[in-house]
Amino acid sequence: MRFTAVLITLLLQAVTFANAEHTNNWAVLVSTSRFWFNYRHMANVLSMYRTVKRLGIPDSQIILMLSDDVACNSRNLFPGSVFNNKDHAIDLYGENVEVDYRGYEVTVENFIRLLTDRWSEDQPKSKRLLTDENSNIFVYMTGHGGDDFLKFQDAEEIASEDIADAFEQMYEKKRYNEIFFMIDTCQANTMYSKFYSPNILAVGSSRIEESSYSHHSDVEIGVAVIDRFTYYTLEFMETIQKDSTLTLQDLFDSYTFEKVHSHVGVRTDLMERDPKDILITDFFGNVQDIVPDESGSEATGEMNSVQNIVNLAIKNVDNEKFEQAHADVNSTFTNRLGNNDVVQTKSNKSQTALLVGVGALGLIILQFMGAK
């Protein structure tokens, strides 16, 4: 019974700290088109970039890939600016856009390498997707596509199987917690049809043999400035604040054929959570990785709950050396997790549980060897 009680201590403490929610959000935003007449695709991706930044995801956790040949194009009557509406209310390019991959860097190879983190040692960290098993990733793609393919720079194509296999590599390498994949292109829904890895939610602008349409043109700019699917996504997202309780199901319910002029598709079978339980900010907002608590760390409260259970398990044990062993184990947890002034971060919880668990198990063995 004495050994069982100590194991209860070990297991309950490990479970408590291993069950942390995701700790960070990332966004991968890709416009696969180039040339002036594809102005709307650059406006699409810059609109999404503005949205995720507004809701709190920092540039250090956003990867932006676009041709970047529109703002300073000789045909642009508004040099250095990109707009997504004919009223020119918002300059999407502005002064605070950090493009990570531009021009001919926007390739299928670089996109796959980005997802799987297969780079040489000299690849800058600012151009890498430095995610982990606690990361939620929003992947947005826009451009010209067809049945199971998306064109890159009018020079090559990526197949739906390529993205599916890249996501599987990410899963095997523990590079994500959940992925939300959104694509705005013709026959978009075929691009997520081959996905097979867990915890991926996908939405596309149009089904097979169906086009994805632009929303409106700007007579001064001379071309369409945004696609319909992205336009109505942004219309919904403009109502979202950082503390919003609206869910991804609310977003999906906002799409209608009358608005988009195509059949928006949603794939949910790979996702453990129901879209009605997934907050918009679970992917689009920032996640604070520090838990402030002036009265003591979050770890302290959870440890106290575990302690009550352990005390019941050892209530009738009357062995001086065992009591000392139990006290030492508890002290180990307390000192490592921060029972006093240490602030416990969410991102450290799983690693902490593992490290402390191993150390405590070793301490248990030593104490019982000494008790014999």
C-alpha cells in the first residue's frame, strides 16, 4: 500500500500538468499567384494577414508568402498601396508588412520545406515555422487551382496529396496541436480531400467543377480587388475581438450560396473537437503563455488538489521512513514547479511533468532501498 500511494502521487501530478491546452498560434498565409491581373489574390492574403495581426498573432509567428509584385507595379495608380475595396478605406500594404517569402521564393518546394521544417542549417529562423506539439496553425492559401491541384507562380503546381503528406510529416514530428486549413480557389474543396492526419479542420470556397469568383472590381485600379469567399470571411472576422466567444461553426454558418456564388465545403471528420466548440480565437488570436497569479502559481492550486487525494491514500500508513520519502517527493514537485514565487508557463507543463516524474521515481526507489 505504501508503494501504491507514492505511485498515486507520481501519476496524478504528471496527469495534472500534462493536460495543458495549446500554448501558441501560428499563421501560414500564401498567395500562389503573380502578375498584375491577379491583384485580388495578393489583396486576399494581405487581408488575412491584417486580421490575424489585429487579433494578436505577432509577426514572429506569421509566415507570409506572396509575389509582392503589385504594390510597386507600374500600373498601380496608388504606388506602395494595396486595397481590398473600391472605397480605399484600408491600405493593406501600409508601413508594417513583413513578407517572409517574396517573388520567386514562393515555390512548392519552399512551401513543403516550411511545413516540414526540412532546411539547411543556414536557414534564418524568421523564415521557419518553429511550431511544436502545442501549436495551433492557421494555413490560408489563395490562387488559381483545379481538381486536386493549386498553381504556384504560373510555373508549377502542388497537388492535394503533397499537402496531405506534408501535414502527416508534421504530425509525426509533433509540429502541431491542431490545423485549420482554409483555401480560396476554383475547385478548392478538392485540395483537402486527401488529408488523413488527425486534428485537421478544413474549409474551401468551392466544390469540384465549380469556380471561385471575385467580389468586385475597382475602376481606378482596373482589376478585381478581392474574391467573394475571402470578402465574406473578412466581413465576419471584422466583428471578432480578442475576447470573442464566437466559434468556427458561426463562421461556417455565415457562408451562403447567395453571398459566395459557390458551395463552400467544410471537412470535420479528422478533427477531435466539434467546430461549435472551437473559438475563432483558438486559431486567429494570440495565446498568452505566462499565467500570472499574485497569490501563487497555478501549479500550487493543482498540486494542493492532488495532495488531498494522496493524503487519503496514506492516511493509515505509519512508517517514519515512508513519510520522509513522501515528503521528499512532494518537496521535489514543489521546488521544481514553483510553489512559492516561480511563475509556471503553459508551454513548460508537459516537459515539467516528465522531468519531475522521472526525478521523483528515482527518489522513491532510493528511499525504499534505504527503508529495507
